[in-house]
Amino acid sequence: MTRKRAIVIGSGIGGIACAIRLQSLGFDTQIVEQLADVGGRAFVRRVDGFTFDMGPTVITVPHFIEELFALERDAAMLDEPDFPPAVLAEGQSLCPGGSGGAHTRRYVDIVPILPFYRIYFDDGTFFDYDADPANVRAQIARLAPEDLAGYERFHEAARAIFQRGFLELGYTYFGSIGSMVSVLPDLLRLGAIQPLFSLVSKYFKSDKMRQVFSFEPLLIGGNPLKVPAIYAMIHFVEKTWGVHFAMGGTGALVAGLVRKFEELGGTLRLNAKVARIDVEKRGRQRAATGVTLADGEVLPSDLVVSNADYATTYLKLVDKAHRRINRDALVRFRKQSMSLMVIYFGYRMQAGDPDLRHHNIILGPRYEELLTDIFERKILAADFSQYLHIPTITDPSLAPPGHHAAYTLIPVPNNHSAIDWDAVGEGFADTVLRFLDERGYIPDLRDRIVHRSFVTPDYFEDVLGSHVGNGFGVEPRLTQTAFFRPHNRSEDVSNLYLVGQGTQPGGGTPSVMMSAKMTAREIARDFAIDPQIVGGRPRVLS
């Protein structure tokens, strides 16, 4: 039997993960990537002896990675339990020691990070956020003792949301309104539909604790004031499986996944920009038949999976004549996540440097108002919050001896704003680095910097192809969650699928890996492939 061909557009983590699964399902799979190297948003910059991950740096749920590395050629098991019964009952880790399993260790070394984050407040106090119940309670007692009882109630509410929303429903593909309606009563009962900040505010009186237990959706492009409270499950996802780092950076994880894909027989083409997804009419139906590259080369295939930005996929790659559902008006109507300014810098170490952590969240003097400036007003405020990442605390190999490699990430409005980044980018970068220096986070930083560069929303739009420069795809809010989020199977074109942060279930490294499995399952159903193995090979259903 002739093997069917699949093309995956884009080599982000979601695209590579889906390509691995398709190759394991029995497809001849090719990834086409427009950039000169792999990774998409997880691209790596190497300059002046420094290695900078340009995108995601937080790894959670390492057993998702272990599952990918365990797959074999023509031996995919897509209907296996996503979470074994013991995990469903107790929320236990699947990887002994909390990091990479035996298969993962063949490709990449993943290590736990503690604390998960050090969260600095504007008054200089901080909260070390981790999974240790005694530590969490001690820090609440130190900063906001009035919230100890509230934390216990929040903890139980978040546990219930995690159980239902992640362990039980995490892999649910909401392809119909009925699939959404069927779970609404449970979500309403759990209070998971109200805004996350509203849920948190019911349990905590202190502004500091409200910030600590609501900031995490910012790491996946969500506004804590608008994102539904189902995202309280992030607290338990991290608590259950920890926060991890790939030695060598996230780029080392991407390289390991590419190696796995090629070992399975998949192929990768770089510098291969897709100009359009080819579609032909078949009676009343339209079907994807491959892609045409920017240089005019046609690559035929039996199916196409786009790991490109959702809006870019439909607005630029699929002709509007083929789109009845995802018309221009609908695609443009969807709210896009905020964007980012990311400043990459290398600096010399010196004696007496403050005791920073691998992951540092530095909150500004305003919280709710700043979020509104970024997401709703779309203005660049005078104040800012930032995520300061210093991976050389864990892996010194990412910088020359005696130096640190770091980046600091500042949430900013996407390009629906009127901000001219060519005009303000340099000055804003100066302001952020001066803040880190003068506020004592990295004293004398400006004198010690040996490398400095930055990207703005223009990079996300012009280089990565993100619609209006969004940093995380479609914004996660109630009206863009589950069934209301873009679907992994195109409603307009058969044999066209989407994967990654813009589709179900959403953004973040674990979610895009879940998206890859969900998309592969839909493809298996559509192509009548039984994911159970017969004689070592997937069985095509009659």
C-alpha cells in the first residue's frame, strides 16, 4: 500500500510534535520551515559566545515530552490513556524524579528548576513560588498572613478545576457546539467561567497574593482580568509536575525533537517559505492538495497541517474563495494576544551580584491598570512589568566564562496599537535596562553589558508571520476558549489541519504538545487509521 504524504508548515514545537506523530502513524511527513533554522517562536540566537532562547523557556509536564520521544515508526498509539488512573486520582507525576524519563534522556537533559519563579513586588519584597506546601504557606504568612485561610480555599478550588479542566477534559476536542454545552454545567459549578482575577480576588485580600496567584496566564498570552478561571489549573499543573529547563536551552529540546522526527524517517526543509496552501474543488467540497513555495515549487501531499499563525494561515495562505467559515471578517474579528518586547543581553559577572533566580517576575507599581493599558487601551505606559530569565544560573555553558546570558521580556500591546517601534524601541530598551541597574536587580549592568539586542512586535509580525505581531496567537478569553477557539480541523477545506498555540487547547509548551496529539487524532479518524497497532503497523480501517 502506498504511504500517504503529509506536509507540516512550520517547525515550532507544535509543528514538530505533530510531524513526529504523523510519521509514527504511517505518513511520509515533511516539515517546511521559512526560516534558516528550526524552532519558530523557539528560535535560538547565537552571538558573541552567548546562546539566547528567543522564545519559550518554561517547560512543564515533562511526560508529554517523554511520550513523543517514546514513539516508534508506524506504531502510534493515540488512544492510550493520556493520564493513567493513578494520576487522575492523585495528580501524581509520571516521570520519576519529576524530570525527563528514559526516552527523553536519549535526546535532551531536562532538569527541575526551584523555585519555579521568584516574584518581586515594586516595594522590593519577593515571593518564591514553588510546589512545597510548607514554603508557600510560610511566605503567605510573611507577606499577607490575613490570606492563609483564603489560600486553603483557593487551593481546593484550583484542585477541582485542574481535575476536571485538565486531567479529564484537557484532550477533549471541541469540534461542535454540543461538545461545549455538555461540559458547561461542570465549569459553571466550579466557577471556572468567571475571570481568573475575579476568582482569585474572592479568596485573597492582599494585592500581592492576588498578583501571585493570577499572573501565570500572562506566560501564555492571557490577560488575568479576562482569561476564564479555568486557567487556575496552571497552578496545579506546575504544582504536580514542576517547572523544568532543557540544558542547552529550549533550543536543545527542539533539536532533540527534530532528531527524533528524522530518525522516524521524516524530512525537513529550511528556507522554504510557503506562498499558498493548494486547494482543489471536488464537487461541492474543497480539499488541500499540497503547498506552493515562494519560489514556485509545488509540493503535493494528501494533507496539510499548518503550524503557522491561525490568522496568517487563513488570510495569507488559503484563498478567500475557499473559505466559507473562516472569512476575513471572522479571522480579523478574533482578538489577538498581546505582544512582547524582548531584550537579550550578555553581561560580566561581578562579586556581590544579587541573589537572582533562573526565572524572575518583576512586577511594576500597577497591576490591573497596566494590564488594561496593554490589552485594551493598547498604549505603551511609562511603567512596566517584566520576566527576567537568567538561564546561565542553571547552565553556564550558554555564555562565555565569567558571564551571564539573560533576556528580559516585557508584555506590550500588539500592532493594533499606534506604537512606532522603530522610533521608541531603543529608548524603551534603555529604560528597562536602566531600571534593572538602578533598582539594584543587576547593579552596574550598563557598564557590564557586552552584548545587547532586542526584538519588538515588528519581529513577531514581519519575521515570524504573527498577525498584528501577536506573541501568543489568539488571546485566551472565554469567547475564544474550547469550541470558540479556532479548530484543529479546518471547517472550510478538507485535509487541512491546524496545530499550535492558536488552536485548541491553547498556548504554552504543554498545550501545543497536546494540540499536536489532538490534531493527529483527528487526522487518524479522517483517514480511517486505527491507532491501535496490528502486527506492528497502524491498521487502515475498512
